[in-house]
Amino acid sequence: MTPTGPRRPLALMSLAALCAVLFTAAAVVVSVRHGAPLAPERTAHHWSTVHAGEPLRSLARALTATGTGLAPYLMAVLAGLLAGRDTLGRLRAVACTVAVLAVSQAIRYGLMHLLARPRPPTAEWAAPAANYAFPSGHATTSALAAGLLAWAIAHRARPATTRTWYAVLALWTVAVGATRVYLGVHWPLDVLAGWLLAATLLPLALLAEPFALAPDRPGNELPRPPARHE
């Protein structure tokens, strides 16, 4: 159960602060080593290049494609449509969810160029990639999109259904991140940092929930169905 009332902003800010500290620690490690991979990262990369055969390579390419481009923005739009309570409310919620994803992408892009970590050797890539490695764009974007959709589902579905979707979205996010390492275009720390960045930004975005879901006029708010404990 999520915190309610004045305790909820504190819980969200605490989570954001914790993930920000962990992300900063990862960024410091990357900076101090001038982007050089850690020994476990080299091991994971070597394993992926050795085992990147068919049909797993094609499956990984198909899955990794869902973590960027149009798909995450469609998920953000769906999140807004699910969370909104009336026509204008849905439009406002969609604008907020898409803005969260776009602004987060801009932050990630700035950090990526600031840290400028090189990717693994190009000759070992099994998929196309561009720009620097840290943090992983696919990992960040998929985690953000999954988080937004999970937030919206929690406003509409029963607790048991919500938990099922949480698991599905979490597995998808982990799978997308794993494909980036498997395809040889990212070091594992890049993917972990992408998840941490998303886990920093999402709680901060949720602080704006009262605005995103505010009724357009007093008394225009649709009642929510009572929660059922299963």
C-alpha cells in the first residue's frame, strides 16, 4: 500500500534521494576510472559476445527496440488516459506523463554527454547504437515508461490485478536493460545507472500527481471504485 496524506511526499522524496545517491556513486566510479569498465563488467561483456547467437540475438534486438522510440511514449499516453478522470482530465494527465518522459530524457541526455563514457568496442556490437554509454537510454526510458503505466494502472485496477501488472512491467524493464548488455552496446553499470536515474525522477514526478489528476471544476471529480483487498 502506498503512503497517503502528508507522509506520501516524504516517502517519495526519500526514495528519490536514495536513488540519486546511488546514481551519483555510480557516476563517480565511471568518472574516476575515465569510463574504463570494472572487472565484472568485462566478464559480463565477454560472456555476451560469446553467447550472442541466433535466435537469441534476433529476439534481443526485437525486445530492445521496444525500450526506445515511439513505444515508451505510447505507454506514457496510455498512462495518462487511464489515470485521467474525464475528458479534459485525461488530456491534462497525458500532457503530464508525456512531459515527464520528455524532460527525463533531456536530463539523461545531458548527463550522458557530461560523463561521456565510451561504449564497448564497436566491433563487438550486435545491434546499432549511438552517442555515449552512461546512463543507458533504453534502460532509463523503459523504466520511466513502465513506472508511469504502473502508476496509472494502480488508479484503475484492483490490487491483485495491479500487482500482476507491476510484475509484468518490471520484467519487461529488466529484460530491455539486459538486452543492452547482451547485444554488446552497453556495460552493465550503464544499465544499472539508467534504472537508478529513472527511480530518482519518477518519485519526483509523482509529487505533481495532485495537479495531473485534479478535477476541472469543483464537484466534477468522478468517484473512484472502492478498493478491494484480495
